[in-house]
Amino acid sequence: GDAPAPEAADEEDAGPAEDHGAEEDDEAALSEALAVATADAKRNKAVVKKWMKSFREEHGRDPRPDEQGAVKQRYDAYREASARRQELEARLQRLRGGH
């Protein structure tokens, strides 16, 4: 049988959150955007991990790339949010006078 589909999500739930003006180097806006990106990354990672665990339990192995279609959107959203989080952390560090 097929592994279970990842939890259904609204279109906006799986994708990156709105930036809310964090393009300017405003500490409050960057901090808020960082919190959102972190939450997005954690939420999507949890869905991916749950799906992977379920697949392993059912099949006794990791899924091949061609079997990951059901969770690929969530994995991509996780990667995007993680990259965004790293970018925002770096911008905040520069803004705060870090290296």
C-alpha cells in the first residue's frame, strides 16, 4: 500500500508566510518575520518527519525520490522557510552590530 498522505493543508499553510515589510532593516519587523519563518519551518519539518516515519514503518525503508511526491511540497516549504530564517537571522545580526 501507499504511505499516508501528509496532513492536508490550506494552500497558504504550506507555503512561506507573508513578509510583513521585513525588507527594510527594521529590528521589530525582522524579528517578527524571523518568528514566522521559524514557525513555518518547524511546522513543515514536523509534517515531513511524521510522513517519513510512517513510510518507514510501513515499508521498512526510506522512500525513494519518486515516492516522495505526497510530501515534497511540505519539504520544499520547509527548505524555503529555513533559508528565509537564516537570511533574517543574518540581517538581524548585522543590524545589531554583529559580524
